[in-house]
Amino acid sequence: MNNLIIALDGAWKVLVAGLLLGAGIPALYALAVNGLAMAQGGEASGKPANPAGKIVAGVLLFIILTLVAYGLAWLIFTSLGFKVGFNGPFPTFSK
């Protein structure tokens, strides 16, 4: 019974990480594209242009680019033998 609890504890952590990083980033991108479409308005949507959509899209695209940059930094520097830490908003690299 104890092994089952340990397995389920690890499984929910993997599930949350997969949802956040696997499906979460494309979902943010879809919301950013929706914000850009909302900013354009037009006949297809039947609604007037809304400039707040550009702000929403800009914030979401900034978050996506930041996550991609952090992921690439982690991948590159760990393959070079560095230890990567996040002790603030910026990653730190140590040998």
C-alpha cells in the first residue's frame, strides 16, 4: 500500500508538469492569437475592434517567449555540465 501512495504522489506531479508545460504553453499561444483577432475585429467576428486584445496578446507572448528562453537556457547549460538554479527572476549557472 505504501508503494501505491508513493507512485500516486509522483504521478500527480508529472501530470501537473505535463499540463503546465506540455499543454499550457500552446493554450497560452491560442489565447494570444485570440487576443490579436479580438484587436482586429471585423466582419468574421461580427464585433468591433478592441485595442485591449493587443495588450493581452503582448503579455501572453512575452510570457511564452520567457518560458522558451528559460527552457533553452536550462537545456543548453545542463548539457554543458553547469548546474542551473532559479534564485530569482533570472537563472543562475554554476559549474
